[in-house]
Amino acid sequence: MADILNYQTGGVTPSNVTTAMPTATATAPETMIGKKTGQESALSNWAGPYVTDMLGKGAALAEQPYEAFTGPLTAGPSEIQTQAFQGIGGLAAPTAQMGAYTPQTFGAAQASQYMNPYIQQALQPQLDELNRQQQIKRVANAGRLTQAGAFGGGRQAIMESELDRAYLDKAAGVTGQGYRDAYNRAQQQFNTEQ
């Protein structure tokens, strides 16, 4: 018995313990150390009532028939949404007195209204430079023709007509490009405002 107490209390033996047991039981704890002493085939005592109750309630719920929800499926509008709906409902359709919007098409009147009124003043420096370059080339051609003794002949007339044609082509290109850009910008501005 002293050995059992010594094993259970961690080596402390009380002074008033008597050893009245037979010596055969004194060696029993040493043979049982680290060995399986029993087996339980049911739920533990502490978990049995809880698990049994839970499984019973689950089985009872599973046997009940399906109950369809017949209440509203949406939460409905909030107070702020109701106020917004009332505000939108209070709007009136545009009338002639309100200045109803009527879309317009882009035509000559709108083009002249939206195009840059200074387009000619913007193009004139380019045209002046083309004219200056043409005059420089005309003087150079006249000098070469004079040296060759062909000034005033048919060759000079052809050269000058080709020089004039080239000048007019370039002037038409500069003017056409300038007005096309101005027109496109006017149309773009008109569409933006529409």
C-alpha cells in the first residue's frame, strides 16, 4: 500500500498511513504502468447526453414537412428611395415655354457660326511665303534664260506657266487644308454642344 501511495502522490508518503494490505497488491501498480486498463465502446459519459439530444433534435427536424415562405421576398424601398421616387414623379415634361430641346443639323449657317472668323488672316502668311518663293524662282529662271539668250521665247512662256501652275496647286492645297480643318473643328464643336 505504501508503494501505491508513493506512486500516486509522487513519492510523498503520509506518516499516518498503515500498510494493512497483503504484499501481493503492493507490486500490482508496477505491472499496470503504461498498459491499457479498460475499453469503452459507447460515447463518453460527459458527451453522451449532449450528442444523443443533438441527434434526436436533428432527426425530428428532418422529418418535418417543407414549409414554404409566403412573405415578401424583397425589403421594399428605403426612406431615401421613396423620397427620390417622389421627386422624380414630380418632374414635368418639357413644354414650349420651358425651351424644349430640338436637335439641329450641321449646315452652312452652323458652319459659318462655328468656324474661325480669322481663317483668312491665319492662312495669309502661308500664301505670302508661297508667292515670295515663286517670285524668287521666276527671277532665277529669267537670269538663266538671259544668259542662254532665250529670254522672251517660247521656252520662257512654258517655264512661267509651269511655275504659276505649281504655285496655284500649293496655294490651293494650303487654303483647302486650312478650311477643311476649320470646318471639321466647327462641326466637332457643334456636335459637342448638341
